[in-house]
Amino acid sequence: MRNIGIIFRRELAAYFATPVAYVFIVIFLVLAGAFTFYLGNFYERGQADLDPFFGFHPWLYLFLVPAISMRLWAEERKSGSIELLMTLPVTQGQAVVGKFLAAWTFCAIALGLTFPIWITVNYLGQPDNGVILAAYVGSLLMAGAFLAIGACISATTRNQVIAFILTVVICFGFLLSGFPLVLDLFQGWAPLWFTDAIAQLSFMTHFSTLSRGVLDLRAVVYFGLVIGFWLTANAIVLDLRKAD
Amino acid sequence: MIETERLTKRYGNLLAVDNLSFSVSQGQVLGFLGPNGAGKSTTMKMLSGFLTPTEGVARICGFDIEKEPVKAKREIGYLPEGAPTYGEMTPTAFLDFIADIRDLRGAQKRRRLDEVISRLHLEPVLLQSIDTLSKGYKRRVGLAQAIIHDPRVLILDEPTDGLDPNQKHEVRSLISEMAADKIIIISTHILEEVHAVCDRAIIIAHGRILADETPAGLEARSPRHNAVTLRLGDTEAAEAGSALESLPGVVSVETHADGGMTVLPADGAELLPAVGRLALERGWDVQELQVESGQLDEVFRQITSADVGQEART
């Protein structure tokens, strides 16, 4: 635990030591706002809720979260510091979890900074704050799932661009796995239970449950499992390919 | 104590390290020598637990690096090739991070931090990001990181690479100071360094040990070991040369452009007494006389170039 904490603190500080953190947060907030007000018609709808705000999160995350996760391991490989980290007395699991938690906390900070929109909606009307809280939790869990995928992909390469693109593609697949775009790939040849299983993996369906205000245990467990699975894969990838 | 047994590393078809078995005990400074690509770094990466050996085992202070990696790694201070660090951090933050990971706490942590910072003269750059430092400072930050927990085993991959002569001297004396109660393994291709700090040298090429001796023992393998170089004032060089050549134990005599000559012995025989007597008998005006100990780099070339035709080995 102590080692996870030490790695976590170093990683989190690393975000703020470079302009990455500030660029990311500013872009995230600007885009989140622009989507909500312009594409989501926040005012015109005349409803005191944050549906237009949360509705765009999956798409924002699709491009912004891989931008955070791409450097997690690829940069360590590129600079050679992975050799330092892996020869310190820490286990791979500790390093994986510490790094992931730092990236997740960073996402949480960015997400937390969207609080003015919550103030706005409370100023304009009487929204159900329970629904909003559940949606925030769901959004954070989804960000965590995206990050875990990105962390694992990042560990497979020393090239951050490759890590970014692969992560976007895989996350896109997970987002839309309940939709024909993905399901049509399997329909016709794969057994029905398999296609159904793929459909169940969709981030979108689980996120929309949460963002409607239903703090459904299944959705929470689902995201927890996705995160656990990809972090385990991350540790395995590291073990198999420590050097490049 | 470091022990390796039949340590082997294969990258696909390429055999990088081939059945390396050796052991190093406390108080020894072992120098790894070899041409580029000989397997020095690969061996050190396996010893430090970064790479998994294809076959064989490495034990650090009794801990198998594969089976008990964390325990083994606690005993090691490791400077990887190129001294990688986290460039966006300052040396203060970086060393603080390493000290935490190495489980140093409270007063002991502060004491060790102060000690390595002053020992490696890092004071002027403590608050600058490591990315902006010169190569010499980066290397010294890497060294500070390796010794901060006062480990029993130090593995340093080219510790003086990129340092200026003064800094090289500093680092060598640092290594010599720490040598008594540690096991130190350094890799280098600077042969004078082996002479300066190591009491044992292993020459490897194509992943195999070609020589394992003291630096003096290696020098004794040189054809110039015990050779005598002398310069005569007004004596006829050709005449002196033929007289020297007829001495017992002499293989040949080289004449240099500056009028000096070197008498090469057979099998490292001692020539000085015979040469001295001859000079006295003939009444030569000897202006310079010196016994050569042999050149390490010559021995190195001789040993590593004899090992040819190994590329095809898989």
C-alpha cells in the first residue's frame, strides 16, 4: 500500500509538472461546456437537469482519456525510466495500480472542475441532485474503464501515438458494442449467446443507466470488472515485455 | 554474494548471453569489459531483475531474482545504461521519491539525502528539472539514486560515461571508497577505469566469458608485459639492437622514431637484469630505461578478436 501511495503521488505530481495537466483540463472544460450549451441545447430544452452535459461524456472521453493514458507506460519505455521503476523494490501490480489511480484522480479533478454547471442548473431550477450525483459517479467510473484500457495499451508500445490511436479504437468498440456498427460484425456467423455477450459489454448502456440516476449495482460492478480486467492485463503485458 | 548459474538470454534467434556462470563476493569490484553488443548490459539487466533470463538463475545475497524479486531488489542499487530518470522532476523531488520507495524515513532519510547530494555535488541544480541538466549532472543524479539506500550490491552500467575527466576521477574514487563492504559490478569500455577501480575483470564477447582475472593478470598476457624500453645517447642504434636481440629470452627489438627501442620478451620473461648488465658491459649511455607492464587495451583486442565466427551461433 505504501508503495502504491508513493508511486501515485509521483505520477500525479508529474501531470502538474508539465503543461499537460493544464491543457487537458482547459480543453476538457471548454469542450464539455460547448457541447452542453450548443449541441445539447441546455437552455432551449427548458429542463433543470444535466442530461445534455453527461450525454456527451462518452464522446469527450473517447478522445481525451486516451490522451492521458497514452503516456502512462509508453513514455517510461521511451525514456528508459521503466528500467529504473522495474528495478526498484516494487511489484508490477503496485506500479500498475499506483499509476492508474494517479491518472484516475487526475480525471476526477478535471470532472470535479465542471461544478459550475451544477451550480448553474441549481440556480436556474430545481434539479434532482441525486440523479446528478449518480451521473457523476457513472461518468467517473466510465473514465476509469477508458483509462484502464489505455494504460494496458500504453504498456504494449513505446510510441505514444500508436498507444493513443489503438486506445481510441478499442474504446470506440466498447462504447458502441451494443450498437449495430459493432454487432453486425458478429451477427450471422457467431453464436447468438456470443453476440448477446458482446452487446452486454457496451459502456454506453451501463453509463446511461447510471446517468439516468439509477445507481445500479450491476453497472458499478461492470465498470469495476472492466477496470480490474484491463489492469491485470496491463501487469501481464509488463511482465512479458519489460524491455523493448 | 552474487551468483549466477548458466545465465542465458536469447532474443529470438540471437543469443545475447550464453551460459554465464560466475560469483562475486563482498569487497570485490568487478569490471565487465567487452565490445559493444557483447552482452554486458543484458547481463546487468538480468542481475538487476529487469530482464527475465531465458535460462539459468541469478542470486543476489541469497535471493533468487526471479523468485523473490522484491527482496533481491532491496539489496541492489542499480544505475541503468544512460542513467534514465524522470526528466520532469527536480533532483530533490526525484531523490525524495527514490528514498521513499527505498523505505528510508524521518531523520535517516534526511541524512542519506544530504549525504548523497553533497557527495555527488548536486547542490547547484537541486531545483532545476532533470531534463534541463547537463549530461554529467544527469549521470550523477542517477548515481545518487543508486547509492541512496547504501545497498550491499551496486550494479553500475557505464557509470562514468559522459563525465569530464574530473568528474570521472570523482566517481572512481567514490566507487573505491564504497568498495570495502559492498559488491560492485561496473561495466565499461574504458580500460583505464578497470585499472583504476576494479580488482577483477571479466571480458565477455558474444555473451561468453573469455577472461576472468585481475587487471594485473590481464596485463601479464600482453606481449609487452615485462618488455624493456630504453633510449641510448650516442651509441650506434643498429649495433645495440643486434646485441640486445641476441640476449636470451628476447623475441625481438623494436626501434622507435625518436631513437628509443623496446625489447620484447618471450612469455613475459624478466629482461631488465640482462639488459642492464649488457648496457654496463658495453658502456652505453642509457638516458631512459623503463619496464612495461603491458597494455590492457592490447590484451583486450587480442582476446576479443580471437573470438571470431560466433555470429552464426544461435
